[in-house]
Amino acid sequence: MDILTDEHEREEAVRKWWHEHWKPIALGIAIALAGLVGFRQYQAYQLSESQKTAYEVYQLQTQLASRGVAALGDAQKFVDNNSDVYGSLLALDMANVQIRAGKYEEAQKLVAFASANGGDLLAPQCTIITARLFAQLGEYDDALSTLNNLKADSYKAEIAEARGDILNAKGDRKGAHDAYLDAINALKDAKLQINSVLQLKFDNVIEHGDTPAYKIMAEQAEQLAQEAK
């Protein structure tokens, strides 16, 4: 493996790698990350719910993480008997397993269950995952239509980033550029850190006159550090 010592060479190598591999990252890993989001929401929600049920969900989540497809049977039994937020959270974990196995239609069914039974807690995230799954299947118009139906200010950045991924996959570079920029601006307005994956996405479709996202990230980090003093 060549060792890149020149900053420009490193940047160009990263750009080339991202150009070749962005789609499975944007439309695959991004979907899987929903399980982490769901778990964090679950942690907050469980404070006022049955500890026994919460622990059962945790055990099944652990099994899904370690055994994958082999653990789907036990998890499905729980979901069949719990059409509530607990069953919905577990359904999202099951969807992640199906996504990793390339079974996107099965994942769609599980996300639909979570959306129908998870209430306001999970509805926005389920909608974003559904849109990404449509895109994974090449159904870009359905993906965009699904996102357009989601009105949630607290998910403004996530919606814009997902729209950028879908438009990029569709071949609409300009649309992807504008959507990624919307996501960056939404994070800046909310004083939330711009993540490195979004930075790569934007810099891959950057236009003349734009400030590269990595510079925006550096400026943002410096500003947040000054405000924390």
C-alpha cells in the first residue's frame, strides 16, 4: 500500500474512493445506523415503561447483533405479541439484519410495522428508513415522495441528507448538491456538528465557489470551542 504524504494526494485519494464507494455507504450503512438511533430513543423511553419488557428487548437485540439471521425467529415471536413501541424498536433491529442479508423487501415490511406501531417516537425515523429502502431498490420517485410527506423540524438535517443520497443515486448531481448543502446549513443553525460522511458527500458534488465542507467543519469546530469557553 502506498503511503500518501502529500495533503493534496491524500485528499484526492479520499475523493476517488468516495466517488467509487459512496452508494453502498449512503444507502446501506446509513440505514443500519437507524438501529443505533432507535436504541438511544429506547433508552429514554424505557424510564417510564416495564423494566421486564425492556430487558427482554435488550436480550433479543443482543442476540440479533451477535447471531444475525439465526435470531430472527425468536425476535419475530416477540414482535408478534407486542404491537407497541417495544415491538417496533425490535422490528427496526430485525430490519437491519434483513438489510445486511440483502432482503430489502422483508426489511420494508418490518419498518412498516414499526411505523404503524411505534407512535410519534419512531415515525420520523421510520419514514426516512423507508425512503432509503425505496432508493436501495431503485425506486427513486417513491423514495422522494416518501420524504416529501415527512414534516419534522427536528429531523430537518436527516431529511435533507437522505434526499441528497437519493438524488445522487438517481444521477441528479445538482439536486444532491443542494440537498447536502441544506443538511449542512440545518446542522449549523442547530449548532450540531457536521459529520465526516456528510462532508464527503457534499465535497464529492461540490460546485465552483462553494466552501468545501471540511473547511466548514473546521470553522464550526473552532466556533463551538470558542462558545464553550
